[in-house]
Amino acid sequence: MTSRFMAGVLLAMLSVTLQAAPAQIVVRGLFEKAALLEIDGRQQFLRAGQRDTSGLLLVSATPREAVIEFDGQRKTLTLSNRIGTIYRESSQASVSLHKDNRKQYRTRVTINGRSADALVDTGATSVAMSASQADQLGISYLDGRPTSVATAGGVRKAFSIVLRRVEIGNIKTQEVAAVVIEGDDPQLILLGMSFLEHVDLQERDNILVLTPRY
């Protein structure tokens, strides 16, 4: 009887834990039918109709707002209280990128003082580059932590490192996690979440605006 009672109590506590609403939700990026959310300090990219592991559902999203739902309640959130002004009154540090004919956002990035071409990739967990690119940038990646990454061509050997500085225009970040993959792929440096977590993103009319967080 006692063990069953305790099991019931533990199950009830687990149920409450799983259903508890996140303590803090911040919209960090707005796109058409997608949003980048910060849920209790954790970055999560969701498309409309997708649910986070916490149970939070992204009902809909536009470049102006996101509608989320949790435990039957809906809320409309905007981007860091700057919706409606970011395109007309952007700070000097903001960087605007135009979508190319491949529907990608490319830019020049400066890494540890050297410049290269890069691609914004919200699906990548960190900045990623090929060993060839790392050599051109003078990055001593062989001293990094050996690891492996899954690519379209299969699992590849890689090295986890920390970049001293990563800059796009006037947006400057320091100590950014990155991975260097053996070989010549990817063709462009991928600006993943280890860099993007330092900026707010807003997309509208094929323009992506990056604004540093303060």
C-alpha cells in the first residue's frame, strides 16, 4: 500500500513537472511561419505547428509576431519589444542581409581578424567550417578536441575549437564555439547558433536583419 501510494505521488509530481509552463520565453528571431525562441535560456527553432519538448506549441509566426500555446493558453509575443521599428530605426550595429537566388543569406564574416564568405544557418548548433577554410584563416584546429559530425556524405572527423572573435559588420562577438570538419566541405562557413545566440533575427521581404543583444 505504501509503495503504491509513493509511486502515485511520484507519478503526480512528474506529471506536474512535465506540464509546468516555461519560466521565461523570449522571441529571438521571427520568420514567415517560423520563430527562434529562447525557452528558459535554451535556444529552440520551431516552425508553425511544431511543439517544443517542454510542450510549448508554436501556433503561427510572421515577421511581426509569434503566437504560442501552452496548456491550452495562447499568447502573442513580439521580438524583444522592437517590432515595428527595427526596419525603419535600426541601430547602427544592425546588419541587413538579402536572400540570394538560392534562397540563402550569405555574408562576409571576419574570424580572428581574417575575412571569409559565410552562410547563416539556424539549423547548425555551432559555427562550422572545413579544414581547408580553417587553414586559410590561420586557425590551429588540430589542438582542438577531436569529435565527429554527421554530414550529407556521412560521419566525418572534426575538431571542436573556440574562435577568439567573430564579426559581421559592426556586430562583434568573442569566444565563439566552432567545429572544423576534415576535408573541403562545407563550401561556405556556416554561422550556426553559437554565433546567432548573440543576435536577434528578423526576416521580412527576403531581408534578414541581425541586431546584437545587449
